[in-house]
Amino acid sequence: MRKHYLMAAIIGMVASASNSAAMAGVDEKALFDTHCGICHAMRPPATAAPPVLGIALHYHDAFRSRDEAVNHMVAFMQHPDPERSKLEPAAVKRFGLMPKMEIGTDDLRRLAGWLWDQYDPQFVSPGTCK
């Protein structure tokens, strides 16, 4: 009987952890939709700002690790600076710098991680900012 309870407890913990991970992704997408989606589309064509797939591509080109990229993105979102941008200079010229993000550091870290995770190795930048 104890084995059954133990097994049920283990299954419950695994299911709960999987559900939490799935919900975290939903929460991060909701953060994006709330704070970023008004300007950034997921895919080209660009609207008011570079698309997410292009941003993810440039950050994967610029950084070797997720942690390094997330740290840079958070610092950039807190204090945008053209010298620290990882996008093409033509993109900064076309769209300008994004405004300073007035949300908490934890949420910025979650957003930055989500942006990094949107990388699609099949995506090819259309190069329309040149």
C-alpha cells in the first residue's frame, strides 16, 4: 500500500513540475504580449520595431551562452544604448532605440530568456534594414 502512495506522490510531483514549466512559458509570452508585442512582431515584416526572430538571431550570433545574452539584454532593456545594441546599425537607424523598460528585473530576466528561446536556426534575416 505504501508503494502505491509513494508512486502516486511521485507522479503528482512530476505532473506538477511539468505544468509549472508550461505555465512559465505562458506567463513569459503574456509578459511579451503586454510589454513588447505592441512594437515587436514575432516574424517579419517588421512593424514598429525589429521582429523577435531577428532579435533572437542577432543575440545567438553575439553570445555563446544564454546566461550571458540574458544579462546583456536585461542591462540593455534597463538602459538602451546604441553602442551596446546587438542589432544591425541600420535597424537602430530605421527604428530608433527602444524606450527604457519600466518593469522589474525579474520580469526583464524572464522576458530576455524567452526572447533567447525564440531562436529558430532555420530563420534567415531578410536584411531589409540595410
